[in-house]
Amino acid sequence: MADCKAKGGINCIVENWYSNSCAVMVVGDGGYNVTARDTLVEATERGMRYCTDAKRTNCRVHFSTCSLPVQIR
């Protein structure tokens, strides 16, 4: 949320959460999607597929990140 607001966002909301995985936000003309998968490559491929399947143009990754794994005893 802080990152969104720091970049000028005014209607920032939580769209998805992830743990021990990666997430991407893909934007295209007319919309966006947020996808989480085990790897950044998988999340990116799925997000781009959702974008193009929705007939959006200019699909691109706007944000991507991975969470760090947490060791549990």
C-alpha cells in the first residue's frame, strides 16, 4: 500500500496476497490483472496470457515481486 501511495496512487486497494511465491501486475489498454504463482516466470506468463485473452493491447508488466521464503522450525 505504501508503494502504491508513494507512486501517486489515490485509490490503492489490496487485489491479491501471496506467500512464498511471486506476483505480477500486468496492465493493458482497458484493464489490468494481478497474478501470483510459484515463480516470477510463471506469474508473468499467466498474467500476460490473461491480458491478451481479454483482448487488451499494449500488455506489459507494471509491477513484479517475490516474497522471501520463511523457514519454519
